[in-house]
Amino acid sequence: MNNKKIIEFPVNKKDIQELGIKHIETSSLIMAIVGLNSHLKRLNLIFKESMRLFTEFIENIDDPNYAMYIEDAIALCKYNVDARVWKIVSKDCTEYEIELALLRLKDEVYTFEEGYVEGKLFPINYLHLIVCHHLAEFYLGNKLYSKVWDAYKPFYMALDMADEVLVPMYHNFIVASLILNDFTMLNHYYKLMNKRGKNDDVVLLSKVFYHLMQGEEKEAVAFYNKLIKNNKYISDVLDRIANPKLIEFSTDDDCKYLDALNTVIKFDYFINKEYYFDFLMHVRESEYVIGDELDKYADRKEITVADMKRDRSFMAIRDTELKIMHENFLLTKEDFLKITKSEFLKIKGLGKGTIRNLHLNGVMFADDSEFDIQMDLMEDDLW
């Protein structure tokens, strides 16, 4: 896919459509194909053909020769819910009419017996969930932020699990929570997402904006640093936004670039605001984010004192000592390998007794040897 489209700022969600949306071959649609009952081979073939037509329509959206492909795709297979959603949201009608049409489609798809995938607790109607995701995205795109949760009612709101198929739902909840300045459930969503690992682009970018909202700029820079190290294409997207008059723009992987664009577009509410936009433009050009020095600020936000209390390395360490260690970025057993005992003792509130307890739990300092630890523990036993 050769994208020569110049992205103007502020970016809106229609830019993604004009760019060709996502690379459909690797999108959630393939999961829907897998979810269709395997014994219905003919239905699978029809679904794949419908998907082929829809893919060609998207890739040639400006070519009138492909205009009917969207209609053909829908007529061929009602289970192609992405094509059906596309037709609804691209109509020239009111926001209310589009919402009603999406809600009707949501109710219809719920009755489909095909399209189930195995969830962690029970099977999930994945085709129905796709429509819910689209409905939530519609609410976000039309600034109906408080309705995002309604898109998943009444079924998925009750699911409290870090299930792969529910990831887009938690992404939408996180974005809506930030926009509404409602942090009640935000940490809960983060914990569910952390079960998949800490390198989720949407989560990392959301934490950039969250800490900016809290006035914690170092933490925001730290999460931005982690984000661009995790996905260099985020930088490509920001470069394109910063240079909207760029005549030609290329990237070494268009599909990954479009994924990154989708991530950034989720936060267009913030990017359209001067304060957040200026921060992103400044930090992307600054050497402030080069290196790992600021990572500790992100780590301190991701590992809480409560997490440290559950760590066997910190058994018998008092809560007050744990809080002091947390404030000084000593969060895991590995962090103590970067500090000497004399440096540790300079921290107010920590003493030789703390060192002995850490040694008992197998924690070593930068200047420790196994012999030193044994001698330290023997002295403790002798006295």
C-alpha cells in the first residue's frame, strides 16, 4: 500500500479511512473467520470471499470501479460486520441515525450462532463484540464519551478478565476515562492490561497524558520514552503531524505505521489541545528522552508499594522502609545491584537493620559478595 496522503493537523478519524484504515489481512476480522464453526466449510469460503471484496474496496476506495464491492461484500455474507459498519458510518445522515443503525446491527449480530471464540471463562460472540467496538469508537469519534461503556452493555461489562478479545474494549474505556477526567476505574483497567505485559502502545500513550494531567512531567516523558522505544512508528506518526506540508512521506512498513496511526488517533482529543500537542512536539525533538535514565520514573508508577509488599525479596521490611525505598526508585531486587551499601545508608530512614533484613531475603548490593553477606548474617546471629 503506497500512502501519499498528507495528514493535516488536527487529525480526525476520517484520515484513517482515507489512508485505507488498517491492513485487513491481519486485523480482527481474521479472528472472526477462525471463530466461524469449522464444519461450515461453505460458509467459511463465502465469508473469506466477502472479506476479499471488502479488502479490495478499502484498498481502492478512490477508484469508482470498486464502488460496488462494498455492496457485493455485504450481499454475499451478512457475517461481514466490518463491511456493514463501514456502510452505516459512511452514510450522509445524522449522528442519531447512525447510532440507531449501529444499535440495530448490534442487536441483530447478538443472535448469530456463528462467530464464537473461546474466552477464558466461556465462549464469546466475537462478531457481536466487533460491532460493540465499532459502536464505542463511534461514540469516541463523536464526543459522546460517557456512552462508551454503554456500547458494551449488558454483556461485556460483567466480564472482569484480561482476555485478548476484550483488549479493544479496555483501550476504549481508558481513553474515555481520561477524557472525562474520571480515574475511578483507570488503575483497574491498567492492571487487567498489565497481565498481557507492560508494552501495550495504547496504555503507554495513555499514561503520558495521564501524568501530564497530574502535572508529573518527568513521569510523562518517561512513559513517552518507553513508548517510542517499544514502537518507533509512533515517532513517524508524530513527525508526519509536525510536518503536515510534507510532500512525500515513506515508512519501511506501512502496516505498522497505520497501526501506530490508529493508536495516536485514539488520543486526538488531547492532541488537538495546544498544551498536549506542544509537549509531544517538544519532547520528540529533545535529547531529554534519549537513554534509560528516565525509565525509573515510569517503573515507579508501575510498581507500587503494595506490589513491593508482595515481593518475597522484601519480607520483614517495614511499610515505612518500603515507602522510602519506593521514593528512591529501589523497587525490585535488581535495583539494589545499582547501589552500594554506603549509598543506601545515606537515605534517611534506612539503616543497617534494613540491610540485614534485605540480605536475609537474598538481596545483594553493588559492593556485596556472598562472603560479605554470610559474615553480616553471622554477626547478627552471634549478637
